[in-house]
Amino acid sequence: MFISGIPLWVAETNTWVIAPEKGGLAVVIDAPPDVDGIAQLLIRHDLTPVALLVSHGHVDHVGGAGGVAGRYNVSAYIHPDDEFLYSNPAAQLRQLWGFELPGDYAPPQRWELLAGGTSLELAGIDFEVLHTPGHSPGHCCFHVAAEGVLFSGDQLFAGSIGRTDLPGGDYDTLMTSMRNRIVPLTPATDVFPGHGTTTTLAVELATNPFMQEFRT
Ligand SMILES: [Zn+2]
């Protein structure tokens, strides 16, 4: 399995690509509002995207979704509980961050809606959809069990967790998601987060201050 990523836009949000091999079909995970940046990552590894999975509706993950879906004519997936966020990323940006979305953002023509506990087969890869509300109500992580890989979005970072002070965020809900959906995964799971460096679940269980209550 081939996985590569790059931090994009002012929020340095990671976009990830996963493919059975370089030079083949790929799935894009999260779309910061820098479609050219995402395209360059795909070109660098000679990848052809077949779908876009979006972890949640914050503009730094969803702002490029329409551009990716349109440029490559692929389906974009997101959880419907974040509709109040992804339906208007420009307003979200203005309200929360105080500036206009640059470029020609347009949302995807249509969204494919994610549901927790389901699986998706894309580019020959099985993704288990883990609904992990807390950072936002519709936040999802994507688990590739066969490879021991978790795309954790803004649920879990190396050494930290996603903030819960934005609209729809809730700390207790995030920690319940952590206990029920993340902690039970194999400790050796490689974690590819929405911001910052990669890590493993074992390292986070041992050292992340927010995971202290899950240590045995
Ligand atoms: Zn976020």
C-alpha cells in the first residue's frame, strides 16, 4: 500500500492519498482549499483519484472538495451531520476566521453521504467508516483494517486531539468517540492525522496527555 500526504493552505491541513501502488488508482482523504496543491501530490506519484473522503465539514478540510470532485469527476463523501458546516464554507470562514475564501471555491455538485459502521470499497481498498463526533457532529475517521491504517482527521493528533470549542464541538462527545471507536483498534495501527505528523495508536496511548484515561 502506498500512502503520501502534504500539509496545505494556511491551516496546514494534511491531504492524504492512498493507493494499492504508485502509478495506479487512489483515494484522496480531505481537501484543503488548495486544489492545485492536491493535484501536484497526485501528479508526483502518478496517481489517478477515484474518490474523495472528507473527515468533516470544516473549511480547511472541505474547501477544495468541489475542485477535486470537478477536476477529476469523482464522488466526494462526507457525513450529513456536518451539513451546517459544509453547505457554506465561505460563510464559515468569514464567521470563524474573519476572511474570504480565496479562489473559485464551489461545493461539489452533490455529496455522497457517509454513515458510521459502514464500509466503502474504493480503488480496491476497504475503508471502514468510523463516526467520531466531538470535534464536529459529523466527524468521521477512516480505518483500513487490512493495512492497520487510520486516517484520524481532527479526532486524534500526535500528542493532542482536535479542538472542541467550534460550533457543534463537544469535549465529552469527542472522548466518548475515542473510547468507543479509536481505543479498541489494534495498538500498532498507523495514524495519519488531519494536522501534524504521523504517529501510531500505541504511541498516543502511551504518551498523549488526552489519552491518559485510557491507559491500563
Ligand atoms: Zn476541523
